[in-house]
Amino acid sequence: MRLFFRAVLILFLAGLVSCGGEREEDPRLLLIGSWRISHMNVHTILTLRNNGSWQSEDRMEGQHTKIIEKRGQSTGRWKMESRDRLVFSVETAEEAGMWPAGSLQTFDIETLEPGKLVLRHPETGRTSEWSKVRAQRPVAGEILAHQVVRMEPIIVNIARTRVLERQRFLCMEMEFVLGLEYPVSSPEEIPPPPPLHPEVRETILFYLSSLEYRDMNSFDRVKEFRLHLRNMLAPYFDNRLEEIEIRNIIVASSEESLEEFILGYPELRHEFGVMPPQRPVPQQTEASVSE
């Protein structure tokens, strides 16, 4: 009997360990991104962002699969009331938008997979099936709706509020995520990225140089100035700028940390004249030479 209870205890503890080691993925992470649904020649793109905002618009195809019109842009906030319920609050909506402004739209989530989302209206019972839009390397049948434009890294002096305050430098690498004029099904169909407007870099440098250290000393503060940048730069991208992705960011307060950032980018090494340290060449001893 004692051996029986010991065996049961071992199995119970093993079950606790296995259950504790497995963590279910947060379903909200699967929702974040752009989703597409099509009817005839109209593609509706719905983008759910990590900050709780959403945006949708219709893109109409012409005779040669070119978008000839964009319409029905809407924006608002989204949240998951439970694992199987999704709620949209509509803040702004054009005349041809999916839902009227000021309304609250609730849907039951029937299917949520990395590339598939099926929503059902709880009152009408109608379902809508959405496909995930990927920015890079789609699987067969998926649609691309974005392209990424990279800008060379920047280094900016952070404004000082006191004379004796330590000098700091904001070092940052960023990319611009642009919405395509029309969705495509292959990376080869993505048109070449547009050249950066000459004032984009100057606008970024001017704005960032006005910031103080307290404006960037937390993740939330960085999100705030990234949002300001997106709003300021949108006109330079014909309002196709959907997101600014920060690939690398540090606040350098020493010569060593600044040099470390510069060494990570060949274009900066050439601009600032900083070269990686050379390894010393081992010298042969007299004994090895004579041999």
C-alpha cells in the first residue's frame, strides 16, 4: 500500500511539473497584424495594432489588378473581452466604411490561427473569414500588403536642461512600413521602394534633437515619440506610412557606448572614421625563425 501511494504521489508531482512547464500563447499576439477579406474586386484590409488601435480600408482592383480607388477608411480601438470574443469601437469612419462611427461591434471568434481568423456576428450568425497579410515571405495563397523602407542609422545630441548635465546621444536604426498601392501574392511583385524624401532625415533629426533624456527613458516614452514621428512623416510618404519600426535604439552616455553603436554599421564607421580594433599579429620568436 505504501508503494502504491508513493507511485501516485510521483505521478501527481510529474503532472504538476508538466502542466507548469506549458504556457498557452496569448491569443492577442495572433490577432496583431493586418488581415484581408475579399469580395469580387474589393479587398478590405483590417490592421490590429499592439497599442489597441485598429484601421481598415477598402482597396478596389481595376481591369489590370491595379487599385484604382481607396475608400471606406475607418479607425478605432479593439480589445478581447474573452478568449472567444472580439470587440471593436469605431471612432472615425468614412461613408463607405465597414461600420458607422460611434458604434460598438462585437464578434465571436470561431477560428484563430496564425494565418486564419473566422468571426461570427452573435446576432445575425453571419461569419467572415479573414486571411493574415504578411510583410515578408508569404506561404502559398497569402497576400502581401506592405513593404519596408530602411533608413541609415542616425545619431542625435539629446537636449540638456542644465549646464552640468551629462552629454548623451540618441543612437537609432529605424524602418518605415508602407502600405502597398495594391496587394500582391509574391515578393517578386512588390514594386521597388520609393526613394526617401530629402526632408525626411532632416525632419527626424530636428525633432529628435529637441527631446530631452526624460522623453526617452522608458519604453512608453519611446512609443510616444515614435507616434509623433509617424504623424509628422506621413505626408512625405503620400500617407502610405503605416508604422515606424525601431530596429535598434540606445542612449549613449559614454564614448565607449557611442563607439560600440558606430562599429555595428559600416556606413557610420566610414562617416565617423571609426574602425574596428585590429588583432595583433603574433610575432615569431628567434627560435622558431631559426628552425
